[in-house]
Amino acid sequence: MYLPALVTGRLFDLGYFKIPCFAASCVLVMCTFLVAECTQYQHFFLIQGLGIGMCCGIIVGPALVVVSHWFYKKRGLALSLTAIGASCGGTMFPVVAQNLIPLIGFKWTFLKRRLPPVDVRGGFFNFKIFRNAAYSIFCISGIMAFLGLYTALTYMSVSAVAIGVSKKSSFYILAIANASSTFGRVSAAY
């Protein structure tokens, strides 16, 4: 999901955000509806893994940057409140999906920038930036942190079932974990 953000972040700096955001939004909606038509593992991998992952990667990075353009004094608070959206969605979606899938089935279940574009040095792909050791370590640590976070969240409900938690209750563990991250996201602003 974060690989496309490398490209769209650069596009955002150059002033090209509306077209990629619009295209990714359209493809994201299309992929969301196509998930209901998936019947095999490779369908889910292509639609949900690659399609939705790429579209979210295109949208998320620049969307966070837009928020930081509009706030200076309370930028940390504004970004933490923006990040709460992931906690809210991650809290509600498992609970809603767990209750709606048996009832109605699986199938039913633009941002404006404030600052002007910047004329960036180094061209579109500027790999020279990775010569800065601090920036490279920051990028690697961000990737490792998200791998650790999402790997744990992915297998949390499966591991709960393996140690004896009922299947019905295991979905609520993921919702509780996402809800509890709300406090960390807001407190990070202070």
C-alpha cells in the first residue's frame, strides 16, 4: 500500500494530484464492488490485494499531506484526528461484516491543496535522497513498523481461535484493538 505513495507523493509535489486521486477513487469503488464477485483466491489477491492496495496507496499519502498544508500550529492534532479514521473504520467494519454476512450475504455486504506546487530538484524519481542516512533509516523503520503492526492485526483473530476463543468473539478482538489505537493516535499529537 505504501509503495504507490512514493510516486504519488512526488506527483503531489509537482502539482499533479487531482487526476491520480480521481482515477484511484474510481478504481477503488470498482474494486470494492468486484470483491463480491470473487470466487477463487487469485481473484481476491488481484482485486483486494493489488487493486485496493494500489488505490489506497495512491490516495492516502497525499491526503495526509493536504491536511498538513492547512494546519501549522495544531498540525500534530490535525494529523492525529485524520488518522483516527483508520481506527473508526477498523473498529466498525469487522463488527458490521460479522453481523451482516450471515443476514444478507457477502455480495451486499476531492481534496484541495492550499500551497502551490513546488519545483523539485532531481526529477521524478530522485533516488539520491536515499544517500541521506537519516532519511533511509526513517523509511526502513516505517516499513518495518507497519509490517509489524499489520502482521499482528492480520493474524490476531486466527490466533485467538487457536488458543480457545470462540470464532464469534474473535472478530471483536480486532475491533477492540483498532478502537484502542484511537487513544494512541490522538495522544501522539501532544
